[in-house]
Amino acid sequence: MSNRQLLVSKIENGIVIDHIPAGKAFLVLKLLKQPSDAETLIAQNVVSGSLGKKDLIKIEGTYLTSSEIDIIAFVAPNSTLNIIQDWEVKEKRVIKPPENIKGVFQCPNLLCQTNKEFAAPPTDFKVETGEKIEETKLHCTYCGSTTWYGSILEKIKSEEFKIESRGLVSEAKIEKVFLEALIKGGALRFPPSADKPFILKSGRPSPYFVNLGALTDGESLAKVKWAFASYIALLMERGEIPDFDYVFGPSYKGISLATLTCEGLNELYGMDKRYMYDRKEAKEYGDLSTDRVLVGASYFKPGQRILVVDDTITTGITKVETIEKLRLLGDHEIVGLVIAVDRLERLGDKDNIEDMGAVEYLEKELKLKVHSIQNIKTIYSLIKDSLNEDMRELWEGYYSKYGLSKLE
């Protein structure tokens, strides 16, 4: 067995970047942006039949590999990406330079509109390749200026070079970034005091309220887009949800989530999906043939698949209403429901509490698979030390009565 086969075969789940030119492994790691706690093995100057000597990187764990990872082709052309799952190579592809690259390199033309001090658009370069990596050039789509390979490599090697929203993505990273967005953006809200809890639609006196509508600034929206798109792409890579055609967002908060998700899936992972949403009240004017209730349905074709996205799930009633509205489409398949936060509560209202949880009901009775980016048990474990005694009692009392399990 060769060195490469030995190294790859020892991975239960993870990725292997192989056929890296000797001496380039640490530069590739910089571009991968692997998590600081990732178990990483670097092999340098390994004997290679095709290269003579090569480097190799092995990273343990389950990670999503964005299509934008192809940027490492600028330093390691024709290296190979191996996705390992259950000891087997699930996917293998040769890493090639992308046709276009956006928002990474600065245009050398100081008069280019991408270098404006205010309201500058993100850079966008067409990538020209040759027989050798040194022949690679970047052509600015705005002004036509050319960036030569030497400048590209020099920029990548510089200490200040950073890449946003690229590299490896783990479920833990998605959870962390999303929770930061909730807290920093004010979407996770607490009552002024323990004796003035939020009253939910169900009548339950809640110790918190999740309001994604509060995330209206660009930074927060970018994080929400990244988290939803990355989480969905990760679920697809794991095979937990199949491919789909539409992202449906129940009005009102689900509308922005659906649009952000579609944009993120396209921008980060090259998936072109349409979005759809419902009206609270049926439209009574204009074109009533297709979008009287469901906006975006004019493009729908019988048999297409739909993924539903929404903010939270408490009793599941609104999700049932969503499914009923989607019946207007006729033949379709709902492949799953992705929510921001699972409140982990039982069905019912303030006084009538059932044994079954909302998620269990949707999955068992409606055959709707539910996936949540965050859940309230995880969130409470992270914030409880910052709560005063009265607020902790409110939280724990609420979940002792309405929760699927007690908070600790």
C-alpha cells in the first residue's frame, strides 16, 4: 500500500488535499481556513510518481467544502480534493482555477470603480489560464486591467491577506456564527424583568423571544445568509435532504430568509434555486392566475421539490398552515423544513399541554423532516450565567412546564 493510500484509508470522515506541490502545504492551509480545533495532519515531501515530491493535507471531521475552495488552485494547481465518509472516498475532484473570482483580489487600477472610497462594488475578475500556473492572469470585468500571476501569489503570501466566507465549514462553525448574529443583532430578546415575560401567540409566558426581523443591518443579514445557505448545503452533502427546486418562506419573516437563502446558495455553492412565499391575504387585483396566494408560483412545474425555511418553531401550527397553502400547487414534494431556532416545546397552548413536541408531530404526522440551526437548550447553556436568579427561575420554570426536557 502506498503512502497516499495509507494516509487516506485512515480517515473515517474528513478531507484530503493530495498532489500539492512540495513546499506549498502551509499556503494551502491558509486558504482552507480550517477551524483552529481541527485535527490536521500535514505530510511534506512525500514520494510521488507524477510530481517526484509532493505535500499532502489530511483534516479529520465532517466539513462542507464550498466550491470557492477552488481558489487554492492559484497555489496548488491540479491538486485533488478527496471527501472521505465512513472510511471510503465519497467524492474526488481535481481542483481547477475558477472561471471568475469575486471579492478576493484588489484591482491594480486605482481609478477602477471597485477602488472608490464609498459604495464600491466588489471586485470581479475573469480568470485566464495557460499551460503553466505562472501564465494565469486576472482581468477586471469593470475596467479591463490585468493582474499577473506574480502579483496574485505575492498577495496570497502576504500576512494581511484574508478571505471571507470561504474555506471549510463545519456544523459547529455554522451554529457559532448564527448565534453571534442573533445576540449581536438583537434578535434574541429577553423581557425587562421576570414578572413581565413575553406572551406568545399560544398565550404562553415566554422568558425570551426570537425575532429575526430585528436583523436589518448588512452584517447580520450577511451572517444569516451564510448560515442558512451553508447549513442547507451541508445537509445536502450528508444526504439528509435531497436536491430541490424552490425555497419557500412563510410570510412575513420567512420571505427574507427564503431570498437570502437562494442568494447564498448561488453565491457560495453555485446552486440556482427559486424562492416562493405566501400572501397573508389573497391578491384581488392584477394577474390572479398564478400568484394570488403563492408569489413565485408562476414558474412552478408539477412534481418539483420544495424546501421550507422559517425562523422558529413553537407549537407547529403555522407550519401546518404553510403545508395547507402549498397544496394549492398540486403535485409537489416538500423535502424538509429548516428553521433558525427550535424552541423544543410541547404542542398545545398556555393551559393545554400535550406530550408530543412540535417537531415530533411534524415529522410523525405530516412526514416533514425538520432541521434546526440552533435550539434553545444549547442557547440557554451559553447564556444562563449572564442571567440573574429570577430570570433563570423563569426559564427553568417555563421549560419544566412546556419543554420537552428541563433546562440545566
